[in-house]
Amino acid sequence: MIKYNRSTELLYLIFFFCSVLVAQQDAPPWLIIKPTTDSDKYVGIGEASTNNPDYSLIAEQEALRSIALEINAQISRESRRKILEINDIAESEFRDEFIVSTLVSIKGLVKKGDYLDIKNKRYYIYFEYSKSDHLNNIQETKKRAINLVQEYQSLPKDDFVLRLQKLVYTYESLFQVYGEDVFSNVNGRNVNLQSFVPSEIQKLLRAVNLVDTTPVTYQGVYMEPLIAQFIFLASLKLPGSEEIPIDNLPFDFDFEAGSGDFGFQDVSSAEGQVYNEVSKITSKIPIQYAVSFVDLKALKQSTSEFYHLDKALDKLSSINKINFKIKVSLVSQDHIFFGVSFSDGIPNPLMEPIREAFEVSFNKKTQFKIVDRIIVKAILSELGMNEQDLCTKSECDVAVGKRLGVTRMIKINVNYKNSDNLIETIFTDTNVRTRLVDRKEPYSKPVISGNLEQAIFDNIDSWVIDFYDKLNPPTINLKSNAPGLKVSYRRIKSKLDLPGVDYNEKAEYQFLPLIDFEMDPGTYQLVFEKDGYETKERKVTLNANSICCDDVELIEKTKFEAFYKSFFLPGSGQRYGSDSRNQNRSGKALLHTSIALVATAATIYAWSTFTQSQNTYDGAQLAYSRATTVSGIESTRKESIIANQNLNQSYNTAVAISVIMAAFSIYSGVDAAVTLPQY
């Protein structure tokens, strides 16, 4: 046996401390013995895991929050209260975000060092901020604010943008003094700039006159650009003089009700004129409002992001804004030309009434804007064409479409196959902008009893509605908790189906996620399945330009559920575990279910036999108790003994079969749980 003495223990202790020193030899001293805030300086040390790609930024923010916490303790309660009320924020937000934002661009904040611990995957950063520098910064910022106000006062009244910019610079400086009062002489009065500057900014903004050059309700389509531009005039109203167009004044655009993307981000007035456009409307709200206001954020001196300052500037700007009302439709309102041509079998006297019926249907059943047929005939005549001789190539469609000033060319060809007694109608849609055929859709209808007119006129509305809906397909956005989930979908019959339209009910499938996936309108049965998960079904109705659907949450298959199912119905647990990679389990499931059915039938029969034996025994016992003669007593006694033997035998048989059935149920449940595929 090895014996340890005191010298051995001492050697181990020395070895341990040496190991610690070696491990820390690369770490900076400030990380081994962390410095703390004292009377001379604020200290902030932050750390973050290098597993996060933004670890350096996270560590820096943590260090600055430590300094902000110390600064917050030095701010007077009254100053803090004013900041919280004016900016409508909580104290934690003021401490963790507001003060941190001011520290980013402040003078005197010194990065003392950083350290990357590769072994432990940690990053550390160390900042110091002199308390004397902090006090000097506040005093210098106050002086800068006073000087800026004096510069503002010295500028001529018509130098509007520069005067406004000086006030924004001042307001920006006031955010750096944490709510402390700053007094200055303004027009012979000693005023507090904390209240004077925001009031003066709003006073200037009220002097700006914003006039919409086209004050109308704009017409838009969901997920499409707004055709008309927003154009308005910005001018300055000065007492005793005419309005002056304002040049180089920045404007911001936003949606107050609804949402959308604007074509231009940095917008400024040019000789008093301001314009922008909506590149896409992203909200389905029927009535939406876009607004524009002076962008005070663009007049800031600092380029650093400061959320609370930007929010405060936007709040000041809202005192004067211009609104644009937009009426939004969910379906396309494209300006189109449609032409109807005929191939075979259509009598000449019937052609023009068919064209007129299509025109009525397009005008009533769709939101397309149809070019007047008189104009169409005149332009086609200039091109040496007529409606019967429409283009056969998309290039020709584009040329004609541009001449007609439309965005879509829809050609309809009607043909009567006398041999098949069938009307065939083919719709072809050509997008003039993209020069491509977007959709080609055939329709057919049998002619009954030779009534050609009825077969055509009774179905024109259905064909037009169906084609219009397919040009404005619903969009599917689907995600799931199970990656690679398969969704099978099949169109099913619905009361919304149109007469005269044959629908494709073939099953198809995709894999999730689906992003902006387009389908034809209709009612669909969706089946979601993935190996290792329970299958889920969903029925959805998709209308034109609608957006579907809620995300799918599949439940993972478990051994307990497999046991539970097969215990109560043998074979169902095996069927529960069947999937695309384990289809052979269906055979075992059928075998277990068959055995269970036979066992159930045998059990029912056994207990039925026991019930009959019980009734026979009860009858024999009753007869025995009523017997009064010696021969009668002897006879009924023998019958009672035999009935009792049969009863016992029936009971034992029923119990045995029941035990076998229960044992098989347990076996089936255990087998289902043990053999459940794991992924």
C-alpha cells in the first residue's frame, strides 16, 4: 500500500497551482482580477459565446450596459422622470438602450482591451469611461446646444431647411445630457431648451404647406405596384409674403393603415415638388392610407443608430403630414383586350352575339378593364387585321397589345367538333410586359339535342369566371415543425364549383416549406405525412388571390401510443407504425387484427355458452328444490350435478380464452412498441 506524507501533499498542491497559472498565462490581468467602477472611472466588462456570429457586438453591448447602469444611478430622479415621460419608455429601457445609444458616439469612452478564449469559446471586452470626461461631455454638449440655437436665430427666415437642421442638431445634443435643463437667452428671454427646441421644431413644421396635386382615391391591387405616383407640393408660408417652394427638404413615407413597399427611400423636395411610388401593396385591408411627412431623421448630425431619438423626431414630424387614400382590391384590375375568333362549325350569324356575350361577361364577372370594342376594331383595322385573324404568336400579341395600350391580351377561340358533338373553347392569356403566355386553358361542353347556342351561351359566364380566377391564383405559405414534410393535395367537389367547367382531381404532392406556392382556386383535401410522425388531414377552400394556410404541427409517433393502440385493438399499433419505409408492417397489422377478431369471437361465444350453462344450472337447481317425491328428487339431483359440471367447464373455458385474448393484446401492444421505427 502506498503511503502519502506531508511532502507529497505539498508537491501535489504546488503542481495544482502551477497548472492554474499555466492555464491563465494568456489571459489579460483585467480578466483574472476584474477591475470595478471607482471614484475616477466607470468600468464595463462584457462577454459572449463565440458560437454566436455577433459575439463581439453582444459583448460590447453588455459592457456598455454595465457603464450605463452606473451612469443611471448618478442621474437625478427629476431628470430621469422627464425622459421616461417624454419618450414613453420604462426605466429598464432607458438604462439598457437609451443611455447605451448615447455612449456609442461619446468622447472619452476607451476600449482597454479584449480577449478571445479559444478553448472555452468565450470573448471578453473591457471599456473604461472617465467620470471627469463624462461631466465635461455633458457641459460641452450643453454649450453646443446653446451655440446651435444662437446660430438658428441668426439665419434668415427663408433659409428654412438649414434653420430646421440647426434645431434638429440641438435636439440631438439635448438627448446627450440625460434630461438636464439647458437655459439660453432667446429673444431676450431665458428659456429652457428642453421645452423650447421641440416646440420651435413643430412651429417650423406648421409653416410648411403640403398640397396634393391629384387629390383622388388611388386604386391598387394586393401584392402589385400602385400604377399612379404620389405627387405633392411643399411650400413655405411666411407672414406677409407669397408661398415659397421648398428645395432639398427630406420626406419620409409610411403606411398608417395597411402596408406596402415604396419605390424610393431617400426622397427630398425638388423646387417644391415631392414624389414617390408604391412598388408593392402588402396588406389586404380594403381601404389603406399612406402618409408623408418631413423626415427629421435625415437632418441629424450623427449617423449612428439611435432608436429613441429617431422615434422622438418622427413624433415631432407627425404634426404636419399629407395622406393618400388607397382602395385595394384582392384581384387584378389589368387593362385588357380580349378577342374572340372561331375555327370550325360556328355559323356566321352566331359569331357577333357570342363576342357580345363574352364582353358582357368580362365586364360583369371580372374586374378587368376592357378596351372599348369600337376602339379595338379601329386599331386592328389600322394594323390590317380583324378579330377573326388574331395573332398566333406571342410576339404579335405583344405588338398589338402595346398599340392598344393594354397589359394583357386574352384570345378566345371557339370551335365546334361536329363529329364529337362537342364545343371546345380555348382561352390564351399573353402578358404584354413579359412577352410570355401566362396561361392557356381549354374548356369543352357536349352539345345536347343539337342545341349549339345553349351549349355556348349557358357556359360563357362559368368559363370567364374560372379563367379569371386562375389568372389570380391563391398563394400557399406553409411551414411545419417537421422538416421535409410531404403534403399531398387533391381537388374535391364543392358547392362552389362552376357548371360547365371540368376540374382536375388528380392527386399531387409537394414538400414543405411552401413559399408563395400558387394553386388553382377550389376546395382541396390536404394530407400531411412524414415517416415517424402521425398523418394529419386538412380541408381548405382557396379563393382567387387568397393566402393560405396555418402552419402544420405534426405529432411524433411514440412507443406508448403504439402500445396503447394495439392493446385495445391488436394490429392498430403496427398499422400506426407503418410508413413509406416500413410498408411491410401492414401485413403484420392485418395478421394481428385477424387473430384478435377470431379471439374476440371465441371469447364472446365462450361467455355466451357460460351464460346458457348458468341458466341451465339455475333451472336444474330450481327443479331440485321443488321436487317432492323420492324419484323426483333423485332425478333432479342428477340433472343439477350435470348442469353444475357443465357450468364449471364453460366458466373455465371462457376464462381461459379471455386470458389468452388479454395476453395476445399485451403481446400485440408490446410488439407494436418495440418494433416502432425510430428516425
